[in-house]
Amino acid sequence: MGMSLELLGINLRIKIILAISWLLENIAKLFGYPSQSLGMPIRNDMISGFGLQVHRTRVPPFPNPSTFFEAIFGNIPQPSTIEKLYYESPQDGYYNFYVQHYSNVIFLPDWLSKWIQLHFDLGIDTMGLEVVRNTLFSMMVYFYFFAELRILLSYFIAINPYTRPWVYLISLTDWIYDILFKLGISQRVVLLGFPILPIIIHAALGSLIDSLNHLVFTMPFLPSEGEPGEFLIDGVPKKVILFRYLPALWTSDPIPDRLREFWYTERPEIYEFLKKNYGHLDIDLLPDRILRQIYQFKHDQIDPKSLVENATQLKVIGTQLISDSIVNFYPFNNYLITKQEILFTNFSEYIDKLV
């Protein structure tokens, strides 16, 4: 009896589903379904990032242990950043690169990128910035885990989170709750029995951590100098953002001296390329030590004080030469007088003999 009632219920559900499906299909036909019409055309130029791929990542990232220690305690989380591909070209120069144009790629603001380059004397190498980004990413992921564990502790009634060792975990995440509480966001606000504040914190942390995955440093170029283009990547044409030619920051501010010294001593072909193509611009391409030597040489040539000193030295030298000539002339004069007397005596003796 029980089995027959169960089969009757199953058959009844199937009939209800089929009836609803038939009803919806006939209602749709009244509005022209199915139809080949695709509706109104889409304006691609009005949609930002339309047709671009999405740089997909996972927050927190998948565990990827490579050692026995990491298999037990977990590996340090690393970001899945967008790769920069560098290339050299006789037309474009030596410091060109491009990144794949994703719809969610993130760049620093121009003013921040410029401030970092000028105040930290940053040229081509962005390794330091990438280390800071990766470290910040790892710390934020760990904080994400601690905040998540704090929420899980609240579901265990038997655990008092304000006793050791749980209180240490609470102290690691308490500061962010204190800041939000001072901003007027209370932990007591709940939705369907769940507190709102932890949900807001985790959503903000996840969004910020994920943004670090899409952040690209464009030094020595400013982010606004990127040009859309298309490159063959693994044999497939893909849209890219291209950074090439001379960075705009090098035309308005001095090029880092370390970079100019590198060109002059180790890569003279780069110096020759820049001099040939951008020599007409008011840009210092030589290192500071060479520029100081050139300036000192020109300064010594046109300095009025040095000219007066040189003229005085010429006068002293001329006077010394004249004095030396006079001093040397006295022995020569005495020599001539002596020889003249001897010659006159001999001439007189010869005349007397003739007479």
C-alpha cells in the first residue's frame, strides 16, 4: 500500500512537470518562439571590455606544495599575475613590452606610477615592486584564513574564543573590527541570523586580494601610454596592450643615473639608438660623471676668472723669458768684447810688419 502511494506521488509529479512544460512552451509560441531573430544589435564600442578575455584566478589560491614541509604545513600562497613579455626592435627600441589585454587588467594611476619612479629612482627593473606585491598578497591571504577561522569558532558553543590559545587568534583579527566599529559599522547587525560585518570583511578582502592578481607594473612607462594592439601568442592572434618607444617620463624628468651608466659602460648600442632617434630632444643620455667632466671642461674654457689667471701667467712667463734672455746676453757680450780686443791686437801687429 505504501509502495503504491509512493508510485502514485511520483507519477503525479511527472504529470505536473509535463503539463507546466507544455503550458510554458505554448505561451512562448504566442510571442514568436522559437525565432531566428537575435533582437536589437549590440553596440560593442559602448561596452567597456566587450569581447575581451577575463583573467581568471582563485582566491584563496589552490594549495600547490612542492616539499614535504609544505605538504604538512601548507605552501606560501603566490599570486597568479599577468605576464609581461619584453621584446627588442630596431624601430621600437630596447625596452618594449606587452601584456595580454584582459577585461579585468589593473594598472596604477599615472600620478602614483610617476611618484614611485621619481622618489625611488626606479628605472626598468620592477622586481622590488613585485616582491612587495607578492608579500602583501601572501599576508592578506593568511589574514583571510584567520578571519575565516574566527567565524568558525563562533559556531562552536563549547569553545570560548577568549581563552588561550584561541584568544591569540582573536587578537590577530580584532583590530579590523575595532576600526570598522569606530566607523559606525556594528557587529550586531544580522541578516537571517548571520552577522553582516564578517561577510563584508571577507568580500572586501577577497576583492582586494584578487585585484593584486590582475595588477601590472608598467615602469618605465606610465599606464596611460599603453596602446591596444594584436600579437600572435602561441600561434593564436590575441589582443594586447603595447608599451613601446620612448617613455614620456624620460622627456620631462631625468633618466635614472644607474640606467645611463649601464648604457654607457655595458650597452653602448642602446645609447647610440637613443642618441640617433631622440638626440634632438633635451634629454641627458650620458651618465652624471661624464656630464660633470664635460661641464667642467667647458667652464674652464669660458670662465673669465680663468682667462685673467691665464693672461697673468702668460705675462709672468714672458717677463721671465726676457729676464733670462738679458741675463744670458751679458756673458755673450763680454765674450764678443774680449774677442774684439784680441782681433784688433793681431791686426795692428800685422800692419806694423808690413810697414
